[in-house]
Amino acid sequence: MIRTLTDLAAALPKGARLLGLDLGTKTIGLAVCDPGLTVASPIQTIRRSKFTEEAKELARIVRDYGVGGFVLGLPLNMDGSQGERAQATNAFAATLVQRADLFGGWEPEIAFWDERLSTVAVQRFMTDEADMTRKRRGEVVDKMAAAYILQGAIDSLAHARRQAEAAAREDEDDLDDERDD
């Protein structure tokens, strides 16, 4: 099922992780977060092939890591519109949902995250900060981009959680003030 990020987080079973995907034309970068949804870590890159083979590898990762949902980087254009790559990402997500049989009957839960400039940011970090060679950057850029995408999504969830908690405390304080009057 394709959901908003907030709805995906609310639907996650307790202790389940999120799997971030950076879908490229040649590879799929993968990252997973901890069960507390605080830190994203790059795990691997899948070479693009037939969808069924890609989905089988994703199903293995779902089982091995206790994944409860996917966060797919959505490559929007700079003006926010959806181009060819974003449409391909939407099609990939729809196919994942339609092919739940490849996941042993588990219906993939999916949310999108705006990934504009994620690969550029990761490449800049690897060049400027980590001083990686071109060869090493090529080996890790996709899974690092997936981690960047997933970290942005879980940071957004944490921010929303903090805002909700602050609003709840404020409401509680208002009730206490009313009782004191």
C-alpha cells in the first residue's frame, strides 16, 4: 500500500525497520534504519535486472532486517513536478504492491521522500569531506544516497513527533490552568 510517510510510520509494527531505496537506472541503493527509527545505515546496492529478481532480493532483505516498510526516493524536478524518473519510481512502487506474492503475501508498505539533490549532496560529501577516490565513490554512492534519503525521512518523522508531543503538553498545561481557575 502506498501511504504518506506519517501514515506509514503509524502502520509500522513495533520494532520494525524502514528500508530506504534510491532507484537508479543501473542500480538500487539500499539503506536500513534501526528499530527506533533514528539512524539510517547504508547496506548494499542491487544491480538492476528483471523486476522479479530485484523484488526477490528486497524480500530477502525485508526478512533478514525485520523491515516493515519502504521509503523510496522520489526524484522530483527542481520545480516540484514529476518527470520521467519520478514516473518510473511510481511505477516501481505500484508493481511492488501488485506483486505481494514475491514477499510471501506481505503487502509492501511504501512512502515516498523527495530526493532532489540527494546524490549530489552525497557525492559532495564523499569528495570534500571523506576524500574518497572516484572508484570508491562509484562503489558506495547509491547506498549512501539511500541512507541520505532514509535519514531525511526519519528525521522528518522525529520532528513531527516532537511537535505533536509539544502540542500535547501545551494542551495539558491549558487544561491544568482551566482547572486552577
